Amino acid sequence: MAEFYAQLDCPVSVACTGAAVVDVLVRAPRTLPAPGESKIVDAISLAPGGCGINTAIGLARLGVDVSFWARLGADGAGDFLRNQLEGHRVRLDNWQQSPERTTKSAVVLVSESGERAFLRTSGGGNALSLDDFEHAEWSGIRHLHVGGCYSLRRLLDVDLAQALRLARAYGVTTSVDTVWSHDDNWDTLLPALPWVDHLLPSLAEARRLTGEQDPEAICAWLHGRGVTTVVVKLGARGAFFSTTQDRAASPAFAVPGGRVVDTTGAGDAFCAGYIAALQVGRPLPEAVRWANAWAAIAVSALGATTALHDREQLMDRLEEGVI
Ligand SMILES: Nc1ncnc2c1ncn2[C@@H]1O[C@H](COP(=O)(O)OP(=O)(O)OP(=O)(O)O)[C@@H](O)[C@H]1O
Ligand SMILES: [Mg+2]
């Protein structure tokens, strides 16, 4: 175990980008108040959110040297995200806020059982574009992660492909997490697939993207289009991972405290655990174990990253074992 700690102390630079949102988390009542009424709820809190931000924080809490790349609004929500990332020691060396942009916020209604419902606007969000990749400082970066690729509206289709291709040209490995595409633009990921080393979709997203139903067929479809490693997230059933040589299921871990409080950001924590493990040279099955363990911790508290503290916590969970 000491070897794991030592490995995580190595400075490894991961550039992370993707969805960046301010979440207003509400412990939702069974019914919403009628117009003119008010209702007491157990908790309302503000939290950093969006797949990209959540994964960056999840990596920082594991001691990984990580930067977050974004183009956001010069507004209260943008300032909040900047403060949060700085507080978590996420570097902002490819970060810009400007008045003509709007930073996205969402109201997240969390039910007693941990299920979520969202109220959100369609515009705004991280406006990072290919141009920002072309002018980026790549030295020292070993891995690039794109969290919630469909939310980067200025980096779709051939532009995303070109950005990942550029990363590869700098010797940087790449990973992409999908997100449900509310614009129904699933195919905009296809040109980028040959440049994706690790694709980490949820089962629902992978089904929609590929048209296949079971994880093996999904992985075969994606390998056929150039993805090297596919890891399909299966919620409480853990994950299924596949390369052209190997494939296996990896079960979920028991949730600390024994109760799922909020599944917000489970998939994003999963990506953070996975990337952290790969950066310290863990083999693929072990990286998927780290991913499942870090995600099981994430679902134990309200908010995407609230429960994620440090790498000792991950090591303890790995020792506790799977469900
Ligand atoms: N009930 C649970 N118990 C233990 N682990 C869980 C549970 N639910 C989810 N997880 C962990 O979280 C991971 C990601 O969950 P899920 O498959 O829902 O991904 P996702 O849809 O991308 O999540 P998100 O909605 O956060 O983006 C799972 O692979 C698993 O490791
Ligand atoms: Mg997800």
C-alpha cells in the first residue's frame, strides 16, 4: 500500500476540460410549492458542478496535479467556479472569463432516494474551442480529459477530433466522458473516436451513441471506430471494460455508510479515479477498480464532490472491497 502513496506523490499533469456549471442543490420535497406558497426543505447549497469540473476536483483530491481549461463568463457563477477550483488546488493556466459569455447554472432537485431532476438553461457553458487548444501550453501535460463532450458546443465534430489529434501529437494520452446529449447531436463525437485512448460513457449514453444494447457489443462497435479502451459505467453494477485483447466486468464497491445519498457526479468521480490510477502506472483492471471505489465514495453525500476527501480514503475503500 505504501507503494501506492509514493506513486501518487509523483507530479503528473492532467489537463481537464468539459462541462462547467454552478449547481444549486436542493433536497427536494415530494411535491413542489404552488405559486405564492413556500416550503421548508432540509438543505439548499451551492456547489461546483458539470462533468469537467467534477472530474478535475476529484483528481485534485487524489493528489494529481491538474489544470482546468475553460472559457466562461465574467459573472458571479464564473467567479464562484474559479474560487472553488483555486480552493481545491486545480490550476487555471488555460482559463479565461469574459463579459460576452454566460456561465451556466443549474438547479438540482435531489429526492430522498438520491435521484436527481434538473432545471437548467440551454445556452452558456464552457466555450473552449479548437483555437484554445492550438494556443495552449502543452509542455508538462501527460493526459487530456474531456468531461461531457457534448456540452462543449464550440468543440464538436471535426474540431474535437482535431483537438485530440493535436494532444496526441504532443505525446498526450486522451480520455473522453460523454454526457446525455440534449441537443441530440450524438454523431458529433464520431470523427474524434480514432483519437480517443479511453472512452468512458454511461450505459445509457453508450447505447444511444452506438445503437447497441449490451456492453460487449457497445465496446466492439467503438473499437471498430478507433477507440483503444472502452469503459462503460453501469451504475450500481459497476463497469465493463474492454480493449481489443481483453474484456471484463468490474463490480461496484459498497457505499460508505451503506446508503446512496446522491448520485450526482458518480460518473465524474469514476473518471477521476480511473485517470489517477493510469497516471501512476496501474494496469487497466486496477484502474477500473479505483474508478468504482472513488465513485462509490462520491454517492455517499449530497453533491458531486462533497464526499471526496483524499487518497487515503480511496485506499481504505479499495481495501474494503466490492459489494
Ligand atoms: N448505487 C451505487 N453503489 C455503488 N457504486 C455506484 C452506485 N451507483 C453508481 N456507482 C458508481 O458510479 C459509477 C458511475 O455511475 P453511472 O453509471 O450512473 O455513471 P454516469 O451516468 O456517468 O453518472 P453521472 O450521472 O454522474 O454522470 C458506476 O460505474 C459505479 O462505479
Ligand atoms: Mg456521466
